[in-house]
Amino acid sequence: MMLNYDAPLYRPPSEARSLIFQVTLGCSFNECSFCDMYRSKEYSERPWDEVKSEIDMMAKYLPDTRRVFLADGDALNLDSEYMIKIVKYIREKFSKIERISCYAMPMNILKKTSEELKKMNEAGLDMFYLGIESGSDIVLKKVTKGAIGKTIIKSVNKAKDAGYVMSCMVILGLGGRKYSKEHIKGTAEVISACSPNYVGALTLYLENGIKQEFLDKYQGEFVRINDDESLEELQSLIEQIDTTDEIVFRANHGSNAYTIKGTFPQDKQEMLDKIEWMKQHPEIMRPQGLRGF
């Protein structure tokens, strides 16, 4: 039995085996120049009777479901009481649920009160996926992220304080050649200041439909970095992340030329040593695959 999804449908790689319920369609912001995920959709929130009937149906067909992901890109934009109603109902219908998660934008976390966030967490919403992308305010402005470094730090810390597991994403190469150093410096500062539970590093990949918009917003200043420079950025990022909290770090996405993984702070040196080794052995670089521009 399949749900009748409103395409396109996206979810984080770690939610590959999760049951997905679309509680919203599209993204309420939808202006980030590097992202074309929801450009074809008008943002809307799905009514309770539709959401409830899908939960009821899937509870019959997949009663042993352990993980649920709430799509689309902006489920946290829902009214807190409505989100609590959905999450509680999922927990009620699926007795083996271990985790319910969704995407979250910094602005949506900051719009909620700490009490609202706590109530949603207590109801059973466990984890947010948040795009940091960059910690450099210049780069964040160039790509119309709708946030600055300070607000990203504030939002991640606010969610962590309310009990959420935070999985964050950064994008290598987002500043191009011109802003590479400040992109990495700012990104490391943001990660160090909020220590998300998980950090994934991707490499910039632009779909054809948004490539020109992305370049236009950079006003001719964007020069794409190559794979060697991307590895330099990764090395510099790992060097500059300074935390005593545990951060599970992954740079193993299909967009990356190289694969690095480890846990801060204990594996920091090991990751740096591996990068040094990779520099001597460029033949282990991945084939093009997802990587492109």
C-alpha cells in the first residue's frame, strides 16, 4: 500500500527507511538560491482529516514502523498545537515508534517559544534537520538563506535546550573561491558555538534550473572551487571546529569527492591525518557521480 505523495518528495539520507507523512507541502521560505527542492510547489499545510486518514491507513499496513519523518521542507512552520496533535496521534497508532523528525529552518525554531518547543518534544517530536550551509554572513546573504550566523547558533541551541537531537548540514564550496576562507572560518565558528549532535558536510551541487539565479545573486563573483580546494576546505573546517561536546561528523554524501567521518573531539586528529594521506593519494577520489555544477 502506497501513500499518494505530492511530488517531489525529499527526506534526509538517514531517513531512508522511515515512513514519511507529508503534513505540509513545499517550503514557506523557498528563496535559498542553492536549493531547488520545492520550487515547483506553492507552500500549504495539509488539513487534519487528510493527515489522520493517512496515519490510520499506514498503521494498518506498517504497524511495526519505528521511524517517521514529517515532510515537506517546512513541517515546523505548523502551529505548535497542530504539530502536537499529529505527533501524539502517530505515537498512539504506532506502538514501536522510536523517532519522529522533520526539517527545521532557523527562523521557524526562533518563532516558537521555548515552552512550545518543549511541549512538542514531550509529545514525541525528537529530532530536527537544519541547514547551516555557511557561518559566514556574507555567504549567507549571497545565497539568500534568510538567517545569519548568530541566528543559526541561537536556533540550534534553543532546540537543543528544549530536548531535540540536532542534525545539521554545511555546504563545501558555497562561498566559491573568493569567500572560501571566511565561509569555512564562519562555519567552524557556528558549529563550535552550538555543537549539533550530527554535522554532515556536502559539496555544492546546483540543478540547472537554479544555477543562473545562484550566479546572478553572486553578481559575477562566484568561481567554483575544484576537488583539491574542496578537500582543503574540509581540512580547514575540521581544524577549526573547537568543541568538547560530541559531534558525529560525516562528509560521505554522494556530492563529495572524498569520504571523511569521525566524532569530535576524539577523532579530530585522525580525520586530519586521513586528509593528509588523501592528498598524497588523489586516485582514491570518487568518480563524478552526483558531483557537478
